[in-house]
Amino acid sequence: MAPSILQPEADAPAQKYVAAKTLTQFDSPSLLHRSLLEQPHKVIRASGSYLYLEDGRKILDACGGAAVAIIGHGNDEVAQAALDQMRQVSYVHTLSYTTDSAENLARSILRSNDSGFDHGLVKAFFVGSGSEANDAAMKCARQYWYEKGQTQRRYFISRLQGYHGNTIGSMSVSTMVGRKIPYQDMLLPYVSHVSAADVYHGSNDGEKEEEFTERLIAEIEVEFLRLGPENIISFMAETVVGAASGTMPAPKGYWPAVRNLCNKYGILLHLDEIMCGMGRTGTLFAFEQEGIRPDIVTIGKGLGGGYAPIAAMLINSTIVDSLRKGTSAFNHGQTYQAHPVSCATALAVQNIVRRDGLLERVKILGSKLQDLLSTTFTDCDYVGDIRGRGLFWSLEFVENKARKSPFPKEFHFGPRVQQAAFNIGVAIYPGSGTIDGLSGDHVLIAPPYTTTEEELEVAVATVKKAYNEVVAAYF
Ligand code: PLP
């Protein structure tokens, strides 16, 4: 009988709960790794779906870092584009200048996209990371209202089980509790969190998805009214939640209902697609599949595919027109904004995605991955949920499937599965704090769009082996 997190057995095998980390002495410790305890793996070469380590190992990268490497590693066309741009214009400041690479990248993303979906976004601001993009978006949304004379609007409404970044602004709206601990009392004060759109944990027994959606929407409406809609800047959330709770799409009808509610109360809708956007779910933007048009969208990760640090805030014409009538400039600028080399690199990545029909490939391989995960894990006693969309999938591990109760967090079930898979030769992304920011484990699989069916088979079979090892260690 397994020890329960709710009622630990008196004689629970304490030695099985050893901390996942032990202090190790390294001959030449990394001078930059964030952990002072662990030594990162040194990658000496990366090509296609594989990473080659200094110790001779070859690792199948089934998560592209953190869902970043959408076209795999070491692409020569992209390298050439970066080099060409460096030679042509290596840097200019956006205060006075622009470049073809930045303009063409903006055009490529904003032009009515190939699926024919009219997203309504008309302007892009390129920055260096997802966190910066979200901070920019929060500032832009605030400026929008400020210039309309609605200076009392201070609140951002976001959701539990959401992640938006590590800067003070983006962390304030995030709910990954572990990352916030030392900073809790210095985060933005005007933030309110509503429930996650978590069908697995949040819906009641026998409740239809539509009914769950109605409950969630009612809760948001109550929160809007409690704070006063006239005091709220935006509702911000991930269209499909990524690292915080493990590739979690919202229940049916949720997004159209949120859009209607934001319209009803005059609140901006900001979708964070830093992880789930740029084709990861099979369409350029995940919100296309929901049939809605947000006011602000943030993208990152897949935008540059890992070849250069780049992310963006995209805004619609309502905001642009309003700012034009106000101070006529977004009051935000950074030295490396719209960096020409990053933009040229991202453009090369996006051109490859379009030319090689990779979004279609995501749909086809995505359903293959879904099938593989279902056939391999559905009957596993400790896999509570298998969820995702496109090439963006997660397994959530639970100690008790009927109760959906998590493993003790000290056991680090998700990180252990990730570690065991890595030892066998497959990189996946670990997640913990899945349920409430503290407990609950998942692992995330997000391979490059260029991956093959065989690689997916290897990845899933390896995760199964790793899972078996961790289960054996626990019981
Ligand atoms: N938003 C989401 C949904 C993310 O997944 C991430 C990163 O994981 C971020 C924002 C922050 O992006 P970055 O790490 O590039 O700052």
C-alpha cells in the first residue's frame, strides 16, 4: 500500500523520500549555472533533434529545451541568415531606426495568416524574452487606459496555475509559487487570480465540460464586479497553459465566453502564447482554434526557435489607434529591442516553418504523439491525465487515480521521471507544482516540428521506462 500524502503511514519508508539533490564536489564547477549544487550537462554540438554531450552521450531532445527548438538544432539556413544580417546591419537603436529584418518579421507574423484566420493584430514590438514581452504588454495595456483618462485602472486579472515570466511584473501575475517565495512582498499589489481552467482537477464528477465552463465564467464575472470593471486593465492568461500545469487546454466554450465577458465589461484580453503559440498546437496561434480575437498577444520561444533570444508583444488596431490619438508612442524601449540579427534569425525560422508546411506536420505528428501516449499510459496506475494539443503534450502523475491526489512533493516524481528519461537518452521537460503551485507533478513533451514518427516512438517508450523506474523507486 502506498503512503498517502494525506495520511502518511507511521512506518512510511523514510529513506525513499531522500531529497532529489545531494551536494557534489565538481572539479571545474560551472561559473554561470543558477544551481550552486548541480552541474549542468555540457552540450558540445546540437543537430536536428539531438544534443551531443561532452561525456559522449547523444540525447534525443523531445522538448526543444522548454518548447523552444521548433525546427531542431543546427540549421544552416538560419545560421547563414544570422551571419548575413550581422554583416549587413549588426545593430541599430529603435528610437530612430528600423531594419528590413525587423519589418519583414513583423509582416510575416502579422499578415493574415495562411489558415485565413483574421487575428486582428496590427503591430509588433520585439524584445529579448517572454518575460519582457509580458511586462511590455502589461505596460502597454496600462498606457492604453491611462491615455483614455482612465487612470484608476490598476488591476490585472490572471489565473491560478499560470506562468508568465520571471521579471517583477510578469512574476506578479504568475502563480508558480516556488519561484515567488523570496519576492512575494515586493510584487505588484493590484493583481487578482481566478481559478485555472483545469478540467482534470477543477470539474466536478459528472459535470459536463460546458457546465464547468459556465462555473468558471461566472467566477470571473464575480471577480470583475468585485474589483469594479472600471478598475481593471486586462485579463491575461495562457491560451493553452504550458509549464505551470502541463499543456492544459481550456474546456469547451471557455475562450469565447471570456472574450464576451471582456467585451461586456470593457476589459482588455491579453493571451500569453509564449509557449503555446507559433505553431506549437498546430495553428500559428493557439487562439485560432478557439475562434476568438484577443487585444494583445505575447509570443516567444518558437518565434526564434532558439536560434536567437527574441519574443514579441502583438497588439490590435483598437490599442494602436488609441495610442496614436494619445501620446502617439508606446512609452517603452530597450537597447536590444527588435535586434536586427535576432529578427533576421527568427524570420529565417518562420520562413522554414511556412515553406516546409510544418504546421500541417505538427497536426499529423501531434495526433501520432497523442495516440502513442494514450496507448502507452492510459492503463498506468499513476498517470492521472494525458493532455495536450498539437506537439504539446503532458502526463500528470498522481498517487491515487480515483482521488486524483498527488505524490508527496518531496519525492519530486515529475523531475525524477525527467531525470530517468535523460539517463536513458531522452530529454523531456519536468513540471511540479502542477495543481496549486506546490504539489502535483507532470512531464512535458514538446519536440521540434521537424521530428519524425520514429523519434516520437523512442521518446514515448523511453518515458515509459523512466516512469517504471520511478514507480519502482517509490513503492
Ligand atoms: N509565458 C509563458 C507561458 C512561458 O512559458 C514562459 C517561459 O517559460 C514565459 C512567459 C517567460 O518567458 P521567458 O522565459 O522567455 O522570459
